[in-house]
Amino acid sequence: MDFKNLKNFMDSLTDWIIPGNSAVVYKDGQKVFEYSSGYSDLENKIKMTGEENINIYSCSKVATVTAALQLYEQGKFLLSDPLYEYIPEFKEMYVRSGERLEKAKNPITLRNLFTMTAGLTYNMDTDAFKEANKITGGKMDTMTVVKCIAKDPLQFEPGESWGYSLCHDVLAAVVEVISGKRFSEYMKQNIFEPLDMKYSCYHASKEIEKRMAQQYIYDTGGEKDIVTLQNSQNSRGVIKNTGGNSLVPGEEYDSGGAGIITTVQDYAKFAAALANKGLGINNNRIISSGTVELLRTNQLNNEQMKGYNWHRLAGYGYGLGVRTMVDKAAAGSNGSIGEFGWGGAAGSNILVDTDLNLAVFYAHHMLNPQEEYYQPRLRNVIYSSI
């Protein structure tokens, strides 16, 4: 193995506009590469190390679906189960059709939640969220928010298409119902602690806040609708922002879709466990090999695939909450069929290949992360390195 190209590629990103980045690679359960480039705090010239805490946003989804599948393995649910059996508020749903609302013909199933085919949206500025805010006094606990979401109309009939949405936040609420535990506590006990992910959490303590890397946004001159920006643009075209996570609407909201705060070193341990078919580097098993295989199997039919065009990553289908390679030629990839993972809004990216027992976690901490540029190139460089 020769990771010179990976190191050089990471350096090229920090020479370009990325303030800092870090990556860890595991092969056959052994850490074979770790490297950081640039700065976790550009203004104060604090070097990136991979030990600082970051928001991984939608990379959280991979851990969420893994945790939910632990309950599947225990016989607590079937993928075909209607969602309303666990959260009755979803019993009667309506689909928006132009200016009209029509009663949904099909119930939302748990499979629909895993696969983003439920018809939910990612709109967090609805009457439902305002009602939840009022009911909870701004605390916005997960279950109350999800019950209110059930009042919002669907964007399509459940199962008819694919649409990126709050499905995995709703799945987190299902985990709460089945386990009887707050989602963040369930994750701590069943994912973070078994894998010795000491600096992973959902809400930053004062200790974690001190460890946080600065978060930036790449300003292309368009609307700044992700966060409220302060500070002026620096020479790299990136702006330091106020921090925090705009996809977490309240202090008690455990976002299954975007809530994890972690380190590159920590989340790489999770990636390594998936690559080793569920067995962590400390020999703690978090999920079975057969379930990992199910997780990475494309779940979308031809009609649903028409709605799935995520950041122009051709050649991928969608498994139980992860992209999954289905066509190497279309993807222009030198990797493996079945390679799977996901990315996050500030530049995190998890890549897992169970055939090669290969796990990669890469991250920078910049909103508007230029993932269409760096993700496919990062993948190709990694595979050329092993």
C-alpha cells in the first residue's frame, strides 16, 4: 500500500480552499493511514489533527440506520411494518398534489424510512415545527417534533419515489419507541461505547465545545441560507460562521439525520466495524455480517431510481440509508461493486468496502463543501492507494 497520492490529494485541497482536513484508513482491521492537512482554526493557525470535534451532519445517518438495524436483528420490527404501529400519528397521511391534498393510498413503512421513499421533506420551516416549538417551549424533543411532522403533507405517495428528507430523524423516534430510551442515550450505549468512541455525542458539553474545530462556509456569492455569517471573507474565499448545527432545531432534539458530533479518529472506528462486517477493532460486534450485506444492497426499484440523483454520483443506488455502488463504469470508479457510505454538509465522508475490509473516514469542516468535486476523486485516490 502506498498512500502518497492520498496525502498529496489532501494537501491539494487545503492548498485550494479547504481550511483543513483529516483522514483515517483501516484495512483488515488495522489502521494503515492517518493524516491531517491545513488548519482546524485558520485564523489562529491551529493545525488540524483528526482529534478535534466536528459536526458530521448527514454522515450521522449511517450510524442511525446501523443502530436501528440492531433492533431489526432482535426481532423488534420488520422492514414491512407500517410506521403508524410505532407512532400512531402517521396512521392517516395526505399527499400534496398541486394545490390539493389527497389521502395517501399506502402507509409509510419502516423500509420507506430507511430508504428515503416515505414522501417526507427536509423542510424545517413548517407549521408542524412551529407547533412543536410552542409545545416544548423551544426544547424540541425528538418525539414531539416527529409527531408534529406527521401533520405535514407528503411530497409523493409512499414508495413511489426517492426524496431526501427527515426520514432518518423519524427513524430515530422509532428507535426511541422500541428501545424505551432517548435516541442519544441508545446511540451512546449501543454504538459509541462498544466501539470506544470517547468523543462522540449529540449535544456538545463544555469539554466538547473546547475541542471543536472552527466551522467555515465557502462563499460563492449566492444566498447564505445555511447559517448566519459573521466575519469577513478571507483569502481562501471561506468565512468562519457562528458554529452550531442548523439542522438541530432545539436542545433536546436528537437528530438521527444530522446530529452527531465526533472526531475523525472516532468515526473511523465505526467505519472499520462496518468494513469488518460488523465487528469492531476491539472485537465488539455492533451488527451481524448478514445485516451489513442487507444495508449495502440497493433497495430502489427503477421508478424510485429516477428520483435518486445525489450530487451527480452516477453509478450508485441506495441501500438502507447509504449510497451503494452498482455500476463501476457509470461511476467512473476503480473501486468495488457494493462500496457504500454517505457524506455530510460540512465535508465529512464515510466509505466502506466489506469485500476488501476497507474503511475510510475523511472530513473537513466547511459548509458548501464542494462534494461533487472532492468525493469521487477521493474515492479513486483511495482505491489506487491500496
